[in-house]
Amino acid sequence: MIDPNAARVTFDEIDSTNAEAARRASAGDVGPYWLVAATQSAGRGRRGRSWTSEPGNLFATYLGVSDRPLGEIALLSFAVALAVADVADNAIGRPAALVKWPNDVVVLGRKISGILLESGSLGAGRTWVAVGIGVNIASVPTDVEQPIAALASFADGKAISVDGVEQLLRRRLGFWAGRLEREGFAPIRDAWLARAHGMGAAATARLGNEEVTGVIRGLGVDGALELELPDGRTRLITAGEVFFGAQKAA
């Protein structure tokens, strides 16, 4: 599903690497490509939120094709989070990165990346898939209303190369996505749970106009978050966002 050695297309500035992926796919050009920009003028996060994209950080989108069902394609987000966590540990020089449902990567409780999966039908059971990844290396977006940080702030003065982060990310994403394709979700789920942020903690899941509060207990075999409600029942969260304490949506 992911080719770490796919052709690399670079831009000094672009509106959004995911938007470029969608344009190429609409024109029938599905690569595979790694689309990489030094900066973005209209970066996007989940639910259409803006994502400030300053130079010195990584902004990349992988564009490719999958013949897997949409539910399986969605599980790719967990593999992406694991790959970003591997990269963060390497850049910082110590194991520090955790993953937060559905696909955030955090260091000491602060978000260090943005991950956005988008897709569209090509017909005949084929789907184009855009895997957008932004990694805060030197600076952070100014429009994210939750704890956020750049890798440089944890690196004790160690220089972090954008190119180095990209190269390692490509390899680690190839590794985790390859396992997902060959072995299914089980090993990805196990690895994700081993890095999970907030297990056993009280949290609020925001599902559109509904908010559900409970305690995070686990991850289902389909990627759903298991939230224990105050009455002891388990609510499976399949779409939405999870916040702890006084966090706000970002």
C-alpha cells in the first residue's frame, strides 16, 4: 500500500500537498508519489481545520492506489502514527513518543504532528489514497487549540534535519504499512497499544454534536476506541476526537 521508494516531487510552496494529491488523482495520475513541500499556504488538518505550515517543518503526502476495502484503508492511520512515533524517538534521541486515538502523536502530552488520510474511488474496486503527514520539527502551528510542540524543543540542542526526518519516515511507514498489508491489523494494534497515551484515563470523546465522557480501556480489533461509561457499559467510538482534561478541539 505504501512504497517508500516512490518518486519524490518537491515544491518550494504549495497550497496543500493533500490538495495536490487530490488534483493529480482527479486527473488520473495516481503515482505513486511522495509530494513534499517546504511550506504550504493552505495546510489542512482533520475536519477542514487550517494548519499553519512554516518552513523548517515536514509537509509530505504519499499518493498511491489501493484495492482494499475502505475500512481497511482507514486502519492505515494507525500505521502512520506508529511510523511518526518512531521518527520522533529517533529525532529526540530517546523513547518518548506516544500515540493518541485516532492518529495523533504526542511527546510529554504535546502533539508533534498532524496526519490526514483522504481517498476517492477510481472505479473497479480501486481507490486513490492520500496520506498527508506534517511533523513539527522547528516550530509549531499557531492555530491549534491544544498542547502542541516541536521536536526541536525536546532534542537538547541536537540539530534535526528535515530531510533526515523525511527519509526515516518513508522507511518506517513502509515497514508498518507493509505489516498491515501482510499480517492484518493485529500486530499494528498491539504496537499501537504499547505506545498508547491515556489508557485508563478519563477522557471526553466529541462525536459531532455529541460528547461522551468515560475512561479509555482499549482499542477494538476494528480500530474503534473502547470507552467505559460511568454506568460500566462500553461505548465503541468509531469516529470523532478524544480530549483529556481541559483540552480543546484543534
